[in-house]
Amino acid sequence: MNDQKHILLFGAGKSATVLISYLKKLSAEKHWNVTVADVDLAAVQAKVGEHDRVLAKQVDLENEDDRKALIEQADIVISLLPPSLQYPVALDCLEYGKHFLSASYIDPDIQLLSNKIKQKSILFLCEMGLDPGIDHMSAMQLIHRIKENGGTVFSFRSHCGGLVAPESDDNPWHYKFSWNPKNVVLAGKAGAVFKRESLVISQEYELLFSDCEEVLIDGIGPLAFYLNRDSLSYISTYALEEAETFMRTTLRYPGFCKGWDKVIALGLTDETNSINTDSLPVAAFFEQHFRTKKIAPFDDPSLQAQFGFLGLQDETMINKGICSSAEVLQWILEKKWALKQEDKDMIVMLHELGVRDKGKGVSVVRSLLVVKGDDNMHTAMAKTVGLPLGIAASLILDGTIKETGLHIPTIPGIYEPVLKELAKHGISFT
């Protein structure tokens, strides 16, 4: 058996920084080879640097020959590509019999390949980042332990948020980008569906950020949460059909939700309209939305501060041609909510489980993860998205993880060794 393993990573964006550092260290320790491929060669070279066993490569993913040549020489492929670009890579991995890892939700087209993946005796492991990823692993570890001890989970609430650390929180929104800005701007567009006290509840996008509930986090204080898309689809995944309450949510500082509720009310996240932004000042862009929605400028001091920070008085010209409101808002926020070089972000994940024991006694189990970044490149987001993928790749190649087929990390053979390794990197729950 050849121990000269080869790992191929597609994607060198924001969330790849810590993963690339991990793979560089891994290649030096195990004498494995790594290729990091991205459309932006300069971005890859900046993150890879000079390394004997780690190669930076430019790739056009639509060039089938180039893509296949890279995949054919690899033992395992890690994808940090946008979901829309995952499927061709997955198909090539299937064709050449290569393991495939992704932080993204399972693509419905990849789901259809399930039987073929199993027949090839390879592992396709999706939802292997933070959320989805670490949330699945930590929740399933808790649920399995409770059930092994004869308990029943009657309530499940899982919260996760990528936030700015308190020491770097210096704007009235209490938020900075550590993740894809477009995803933040469009968050919640599909609304949400969840289960509370045996009732299935649907929440429309327009109401998602109004009157957000809060949860108290040890050492941090209160955080607000809004509901994630379709919580119900994970009830069967977690085998919690008996749960009367089942909710998956996103955490923000409380002031954020109040302000974002107004952003939605003003139509600032509209993707369907067209605005000519040439010679249009930022202030006039906001004024148009106040006028169109017949909303007067705010008396509320906190909202005044938030929207003032975004540019109610800003005469800077947008000059981006024809854009939707959402595109202009994203352009504004990328400047206003950027992490400064010394800034630290923070990941908070909290599971709250209502448990009935065999004697019908009731208790609440809380499991908390808090991770802080080092700077604006080595972020907590990059750590918690990238390290599970790197660790899983290593454990698959050294034979610790033996599963084959299409999976997310909800079985002990996957989550136990990965969580054990994550703890060595300071990613562990209390």
C-alpha cells in the first residue's frame, strides 16, 4: 500500500485559510502531497507560500480536462466551492473512485448518486464544516449519550452564530463579516419552519427578524436568534421524532435583529428591482427606499445610529451601473462591516436539550462552544469550517474513518474521532 497520499483542495477563499495551514502541517508530518486549486492563482499563492509538498494551482472548473486531471491524481478531494460548482467535481470523484468532502449541504443531485458511491466503496462526506458540520457532530454525540442512558429528548434547540468578538465590537450593528457577505444579506429569504410544543410553525421572511427571542450565553450575555430555513428536515436525521420542540437558529447580538428588521421593511434586500447607481450617492439610495416604503427616518436612537453608520448622510457615489437594492446594500456593507486586520471574530454554538429520564424526571442539558479568531485572516469561522474537513481527510486516509457511501457526520464512526481531534485545536464544548 502506497503511503504517499495526495489531498486536493478546491477553493482558497475566506474559509480556506486555516484549512490550508492545517494541510501544510499535515503534509510535512506525514510526507503527503497537497494541491490547492482556485480560479485566483494569486490568492492561492498568498495562502500556500513556499512549500515543498503543497502546490498552488490555477484552475478553470468549467475546463473539464483540467479539472479531471487534478482529481485523477488525488486520493481525496475537499471542496470549498460554492454549492453551484460542487456537482461536476462530485461526478468526477465518482468516476475516478476518489473520496469527496464538502462543507455544503448535500446537493439533491449528489443525493441521487448515493447507490453508485456505495458501490465504489468510497466516502462522500457532506455538511462537514461548522453549521452544518460541528453542529451535527456535537448534537448527535449528546443525543446518543442521552438515549444510551435511557433518556428521551422532548425539546431540541440548536443555536449558532458567526459574530464579532466583544473586544472588536465597535459599530452600532455589533456585526462584521467573517463569512460570505451575500449569504448574510440574503439570510432568511426562504422564511422558516420549525416545531414548538408539538405545533409546526411557519414564519415568513418579513417577520423573521421581528421580536427575536434571546438566549443567555455564559461569559458573553444575551444573544438574539432567528430561525433557520427548514428545521423539520433534521428531525429524522437526528432521530428525534418524539421531540415536541425542534428548532435550529442563527445567533446575533440583540441590536442586529432590530435593525435588520427595518432593513427588510425598507426593501433594501430586494433582489428583483433595478436601480441605476451611476452618479447616485449612498444617501440618496437610502432616501429613495424611505420614500418608496413611506417610512419616516427613525426617532429610535439605536436605529438612527445604525442607519447613520451605513450612510444616511454619505455623499459617496455608488457608480456600479444597474443593480438591485440587495447588490447595493452588499456593496455598502462590505466596506462598513469589514474586519480590520487586528479584529477578532467569534463563533458561538449552543445546544439546549430538554430531557426526560427513565423515572420521568426532567432536566435541561446545555452544551456550549465559544471560539475566537486570531486576526482577520485566521478567523474563528475559518477554523471551525476548515478544520473539520482537514481532520476528516486525514482520518479517512489513515484508515481511522472506515465508512463508505454518502454521509453527513451523524454516526459515531465519523463524529467521535473528528471531535476528539478538534478538541486538540481548542474546539470543544462545555
